[in-house]
Amino acid sequence: MRSRGISLANKCQLLFGLALLLILTAALSVPWIRMRQMVIEDQREIAERLAQAWLSNVIQLGAVPDSGWLPAQPLEDGRRAGDEARNDSIAADPGNYSLRVGVFPIDQADLLAQSGQGDQFMAETLTRFRDLEDDTPLFRADTIRAEGRSPNVVYRYAHPLRADDMARVRDPQFIDFNSGLPDPQIANPLWGVLIIEQGAATANRQLIINRSYIILSGLLAGLLAVLVFYFITTRLILSPVRVLRETTERVSRGDLYVRSAIATGDEFEELSDTFNLMLTNLKSSQDQLRQVNRTLDLKLTELSQSNVMLAEANRLKSEFLANVSHELRTPLNSILGFAEVLQDAAPDEEAGEQASMTWTHEKLAKHLRYTNNILISGRALLELINDLLDLAKIEAGRMEINPESTSIKEVCEALVTLIKPQADKKSINMTVEISNAIPAVETDPVRFQQIIFNFLSNAVKFTPEQGAVRLVAERVREPGMVEPIRVSVSDTGPGIDREQQEFIFEKFRQADAGHTRRHSGTGLGLAICKELAGLLGGRIELHSEPGQGATFSVLLPRVMEQQKPQALLPGV
């Protein structure tokens, strides 16, 4: 069973928390950054107003202030810079700002910019006001430097002081009528620089407070969003899911009568209805399946009883065939014996005068013909009875196999000698090809002879006159078999179609109806040979093409493995 991972509720909470964090961070980053810019812009505005107030006061007093940093003094209102100033200094409300004002003539400013410690801000200021002749106060970020002064940040502001500004200080009634003329000799040179430094401790505290409010509002918004999301997911999503999960767990325990009750009016309710319908169909299907299983159990019981009855009937049939075959063979042997006696008792045509008086030529021929018919029919009937007896033994699993060392060459040559008279009647050429190197095999010689004799008799039977029958024994290689030997019988008969080869080894089947009409036989020979070959640890092979004859082969191991006899009918 797979271990359970993160639950749906935890996944929703985790993903929503991450999404909420990203959204709040993105949303609050804008006012966070803007708050810093607003503080800087506010400091610039304060510095500009302080510079204008200082110039107004100096012009009104009519005295050029001393150079260098002036002592800072607070304004009277303490909060509005630019309204009043005293003497040569000005300061903001110490509760809000900490500032100092410095007036640096051009020569002193150059000394500060070029000193060993070098005032970088002063150098940039001179470059802007003197070299670029730009009178715009330094309101831009590159001219306002925030230098670290523990524990506050200091904002520095620079304002140019031109020659006409100093003229107005000496003479408030001075009016520059040459303003804007391009003549360098009447230009308005840079007299000095007004520097304002203001501490931003209060502004920084206000910035921290404002940002704290931003963070607090973000936390409150996040908390509210989490609560709303928790309520929504719990009531609208997780609650129906829990109901469905509990229902499925009860179903997995085998309770098919449980039903889910979800009334949300949305897809979850539709899913619940579909789930309930599925359970109803499942219960109905299981009921039908149980009914079918009960019916199948009854059928299986009936089939089992029928199988037992069939097995018993087959056993009785096999015993009946064995007994009847044995009982039929006993009187048949007597009939054949007496027929042979009668045939031997008939006088020869060259008998003496006394025999001629008793047996006429016609009577003698008829006597011989009748006795010969009795022998032929009796032998055919005996062959049929023997086949039936062998078949009954095989089906009953009582066929005895007695393996012993058997010479393949001797057995085959003896069988060819036995079958040769029948071949000579049809002028069939019989050849035997067996090497002396073929070793003796451990097998049942009687059953081996029965197989080869059946092959030879069939070959002679189906081979036309002037044909040929060839018996070959050779050593071959066969996986899973110990030193196998193949014994083959080939003929020049009509051959066997591939379709007929599929059932030629079945009981009571022959190759062709036409051959059945011309040649006698029961169709048991090849079926018995196939089973005997299996009992000997080998198998039967057939290779044939229509019009090119047939080759029947038996493949046997050199050493037969002991095995339990098998019946033709499996399971019987």
C-alpha cells in the first residue's frame, strides 16, 4: 500500500499561503518604494525653502554673512522654514529637523574641493554651477548626497550664489539691467555656494512608522484572506471531499448500502449523485453476479457429475472393449486354427488316384478359396480386435512398457523381411538404409516393432505397383532428448494434403475417402502409433506433399525415461 502524501487541505493551504505571500509582497512593494521616494522629495522641498528664506533674510539685512558653516538657530515657528531668519543662520524645528547652513565663496569652495580629504560633493557642485553655468538648484538625486552620519542620514543641498545676488545684498535697490546679455565682461560670475545639510532622523523615523503601517496592513490583509480562504475551502471544498472520502472508505470495507449526502448545489452535489448512482449500479451488478455465480455453481456441479459419469462410462467402455476383445480373440484364434487345418487337409493337385476319386478339381478349388477367405477375414478381424484391445489399454492407462536393449538394425531388417511378400505382389522395391554405427536403444521392442510395422504396412498398402518403399535409420540432434535416433519409412504413394495431416493421427480417421474405398483399415493404426511413441519417450513426425509420397518417422531417445502411461482421453 502506498504511503499517504500531503493531504488536499494542506496542499490548498500551502499553495494559497505562497500565492498570498507573493501577491502581498508585489502589492506592498510599490508603496514601500514610493514611501522612500516621497521622503527624499520632501527633504528636497524643505532644503529649497530654507535656501530661499536664507537669501531673503540676507538681502533684507544687507550684510554679507561670514564664510564657512554658520551656527544653526531654530526658526520662531519651529515648523515652517522660509518664513523668518535671524542674522546669518537658520534652522528648522529641532523636533523635526537638525540642519546647518554654510556659505562658501568660490576660492574657499575650491580649497575644500581640492583639499587632501577632498569634498566630492563640493567638487560636483562647482562643476555644475561654474563650469556648466547652470543656476538650477541641485534638486536632482545626483546632487543630493545622503552620507552616513550616525545614527541619522544627512541630506546635502547646494544653491549657487552669483555676483548679482551679492550686489543685491549690498544694495537692496540694485537692479541688473544687463541680465541675459552675451558679453562675457558683463556676465554674472559664480561668487560662492550655499550648502544646506539637514539631518533626517525624524523623517527616517516617520519612514519606519509608515512602513510599519504598510507591513501591519499587509499582515492584517493576509490574515483576513487566510480566514476567508479557510472558511471557503472548509465549507465549500474540503467538507464535501471529506464526505466523499468517508463514503468511499465505507464502500472499500464492503458497505454498498452507504450513500453520500452533499447538498451544495454545485459540481460536488452532481459528483455525489453520480457516485450514489454508481454505487446503486455496482450493488445491482454484484447481485446479478452472485446470481450468475450461483447458476454457474449449479452448472459446475452438474458438469462435475456428468464428468464423473462420463469417466465411469469410459472406464466401463474400456473394460468392455478389453474383455470383449479378449473374449472375441479366443474363439477367433480357434476359427483361424481350424481354417488352417482345413486348408492343410485339402489334397494337392498332384495327389494320387485315390484322392482324385474323392476330390474333384472344382471342389478342391472351391475348398481352398473358402478356407482362404476364412483366413483372410479372420486375420483382418483379429487385427481389428488387437487394435481395439491396444486402444482400450492405452485409454485405461494400463499399457505396459518393458524397456530393454534393442537393436534397431535387427528389428527393421526382420520387419522388412516380414512385409516383403506383400511388397513383391505389387512389384514394390524395398530398400533399407541402416548404418552399423547405429547403437542399440533402450526401449520396448514389441511396441517399437508395432510402430515400424504399421508404417511399413501402410506404405505398401498405399504405394502403387512398381513403386518404392525406403526405410532409413539415422542419428540426429534434438533438444531435450538423449542421443535421439530417427527411423523413417518413405513411400511413393499419393501423398497427404496439409489439411488432412491435421487429423490423420485421430482415431478412426484415414487420409482420404477415396483411399478408404480402395484400401481396408480401421483408422486406429496411426493413432495407436502416436500414443505408443509418447509412451516410449519419443514422437511421430509426418512430411508429405500431394503426389510426392509420404514419410512417417518415429523419433526415440537412446535411453528411455520411465514415465507414467497416459490415456488418449485426458482427465479420464
